Amino acid sequence: MCCNRSLLYFQKPIQHWAAIDCEESVWLSEYCNGTNGHFLRHTIGSCPIGYDLAWYAADGVETEFGRRQWVGNTGYFGMLIALNMGYEKVVLAGMPLDRYRHWYEPEGTDGPHWVSDTYTIWMDYKMEAPEAEKARSLSGYSAFIMGKASKEWVTGR
């Protein structure tokens, strides 16, 4: 699975692409060149253009965490849908949750200005969701929160 504009640099076939911002589907239609094959496009909620699957929070959720679980950034969303689709392990790459520019943006570009709710939902997920043990990150604050994706963890050795 690729998230947002990382697809431009991942020149191999994929099965899933995720974005939570509608304008990303416009970007995708303009810049995707077919190298990635046919893939399903995921988003949160209703977006009238460019997506195959829209994910929604379940109705009748009783806990505060449950009501907020589907709020966050696209990397978090990608992790959630991969786990909800039954992936046994999810390795987050290029989602360090730091203030540096995205790896695919040119030098001198400002990085994201994450709000505190972004970090909070990642931490809440790690503490509250049993399936969080199936996801790890390669670097940054996401690795600090979710755990580092070591070779031993990935291979199960």
C-alpha cells in the first residue's frame, strides 16, 4: 500500500493506495502513469471523486477512543485499513511523524506541522487496540510509539 504522493516514487505494482484528503485523488489522476498497475483507492468518509472505497467509523461506538479512532493522518489511516483488511504485519516506511519535509518533496520544503491530536491518536491506538502489536515503523516518532520494525520482528525470528 502507498499513501499520498509516495506512489510517484514507488515504481512497482501495488494493490492499495490511501489518502484522506480529496485533493490527493486529483493529484493521483494527474501524475500516476500506470507503472503501479490497477489498485484500489481508499479514503475516509465521503469524497465525490477518485476513490474506490470509503471507510467510516462504526455507529454506536461507546468509548472515547472508539469515537476518535478513525481520526488522524494518512499514514495512520493506511495502517488502520491494512490491519482491518487482515494483514498480519504492517511496516510503516516514510511515516516518521517528524517536522522534516516529506521524503518525496524537494530540498527547502517545510515539513508537516503535526497537531498534538495526531500524536495522541497514535499513542491511544498503541495503548488501546490489541491489533496495534501487528504494526511497527522504520523510524522517527512513529517507531517510538508503535515500536521499531526490526529484521527479527519482520521475519518472526
